[in-house]
Amino acid sequence: METTERGRTTELFESLGGTVADGFPAIHSPVYRTGTGTAYLKAPGVVMLSKPQVNVRGLGDFLEGFDPELGFPAYIDDPTELPDSSQLCKTAGQLCYASFGPRRTTNENAAAYFERLTSAGHGSVLEHASFSFLLYGISRSVTHELVRHRAGVGISQVSQRYVSGSVLRFVERPEYQDDGELHRLFEERVDRAAAEYEEMAGRLLERQERGEALLDAEYRTDARKKVQQTSRSLLPNETEAPMMFTGNVRALRHIVEMRADEHAESEIRTLAVRLFLCLVRTDPILFGDYQLQSLPDGTHKVTTKYRKA
Ligand SMILES: Cc1cc2nc3c(=O)[nH]c(=O)nc-3n(C[C@H](O)[C@H](O)[C@H](O)COP(=O)(O)OP(=O)(O)OC[C@H]3O[C@@H](n4cnc5c(N)ncnc54)[C@H](O)[C@@H]3O)c2cc1C
């Protein structure tokens, strides 16, 4: 029997340890330690923290205010329940043409409704639904690529100026993980980076406290910040850089298309595929045109014929 698209995404989600609690999907990532205790991760952790909640009944009084012959109030009694994000975007789109009457596209045909929009590149109604994610187990090099996406996103990232070495962790690239020599070199390198960071921070702080102020620092946190902002210069690209990432569906679709593409850099592709798996799990309609495909090296890509809605 042929595996459906839904079956493929569910299978990969579950094989990556994906879970859904109260409707919120997550793919967590375990933490490893080197022999001397330096913490590192081998894959992105993606946790959906927020998604839309829609009150369609709120349209009631507005719809009652039109000629009863138009039959608008029945809009709120559509028997087919949609994911809130789909419902929100569909209602936004139907408001444009006052498509609330009996000839409207009902929820049962929501997938076809969105296909008409995405195939025509009319993606603006997708901007109403936003999702927020905690992203961790991602390196500074990946986040530098991710933050290039400006339109329709919100980003809050851990401050290397503010946090101390006590939360320092690293990310091992997939290429190192199955190669004994490269893995050993990685562990040695992150041990060294963590030790050098601590040593540098210690020396700078000592100087600061002795009054050999490198920079003016009236308060203790300020002194710490100035020590850390200097010490971080020696941290490698493979330092973990967790963030809260919010995007509307139009932006998220574009990011999945660009970054889950087979030509995207491998670490960001892994992240984008996980983001997609969480999104399609939550809203199989808004992301229903995407196809998950395996690549020869065992990784995955995501494609759609309706790019850049
Ligand atoms: C495989 C790959 C390789 C890359 N290599 C490089 C590289 O070598 N060097 C490099 O610097 N970058 C590189 N990038 C980053 C790339 O150039 C973009 O900065 C990044 O992908 C963000 O995408 P975006 O421009 O579509 O922005 P988004 O913020 O995601 O914007 C979405 C869309 O909104 C519109 N938009 C956004 N902002 C504006 C604006 N200011 N004016 C008008 N329209 C706007 C555009 O249509 C845009 O496509 C690479 C990206 C990929 C995927």
C-alpha cells in the first residue's frame, strides 16, 4: 500500500522522538557531555510554544447585521472544524469578498480554497496566523542564516553579552557525529573553547575588579556584561545560540521552502524540516501542499509546487 504524505510526515515526526502535548508538537534534542563535562547537542530542538486560537462565534453579531436573505449567520455553524490557523486565514480571506453566504467555500473544502490562494501567489491572508517556537540545539552559524529572514518574523536570541559561561553549550555538526576522528576533534575543540572562555572571562573580571577597568563599569552586571562581550569573541560558530522564533504562516512557508530545500546548508535544513513537521502536524491544511522527500544520504527535503505564496 502506498504511504500517504500524512503518513510520511507522521512517521518521520515520530522517528525523531516528536511528541504532542495539549495540541502543541515538539521535537526535543538530548544533551551530551564530553569527558570533562562540556555540554553539547547533536540536533535542533523545536518546541511549538504558541499557535492561533480563533473565536468564529465572535462574527455572529456582525453577520446578523446584514439582510437575512443573504444567510450570513449560518457561517458560524459550519460543521467541519478546522485547525484554528486555517480557520483564521480562511475567515480573513472570505471577509474580503463577504463570502459568508450559502455559496461560499465551506470548511469541508478548505484545502481547495487555500490551494487556489497559494497557487495564485495570494498569500497575504496567511499572514494572520502566527506560530512561536523555542529553537535550541542550533549553532550560531545556523542562527546567523535564520535571522536573514526579516519579513513577518519575531526573534529573541540568548545574549552572549549577558549570560555567563555556565550556560555555554555547543552543537556538533552531523558530519562529525559518525566519524570517530572528527567527533574526537569536536569534543577536544569544544572542551578547549569552554576552558579558554572561562579563563578569558576570569582574567578580564580580575582586571576589572582590580580597577584596571577595560571599560567603565559602575555596576556588577555591567562589569560582567563587559567581560562577557569581550570573552565571547573567541567562541566558535558551533556555539549553541537558542532563540524564540515567531513567524506568520506566509513567512514560515517561505522559510521552509528556502531552508528545507536540498541545496540548503545541512544543519539549517535539519532545522527547517523539524519546523515543518511541527507545523504540518498542527495545521495539515495550510502546509498540505508540501511534500517530504528522502535524500540519498538519509536526510530529508520539503518541496511544494506553490512556492512563495
Ligand atoms: C542556499 C542559500 C544560500 C545563501 N547564500 C548567501 C550568501 O552567500 N550571502 C548572503 O549574504 N546571503 C545568502 N543567503 C541568504 C539570502 O540571500 C537571504 O538573505 C535569505 O534567504 C533571506 O531570504 P529573503 O531575502 O527572501 O528574506 P525574507 O525576510 O524571508 O523575506 C521574504 C520575502 O519578502 C520580501 N522582502 C523582504 N524584505 C524585503 C525588502 N527589504 N525589500 C523588498 N522585499 C523584501 C522578498 O520578496 C523576500 O523574498 C543564502 C540563502 C540561501 C537559502
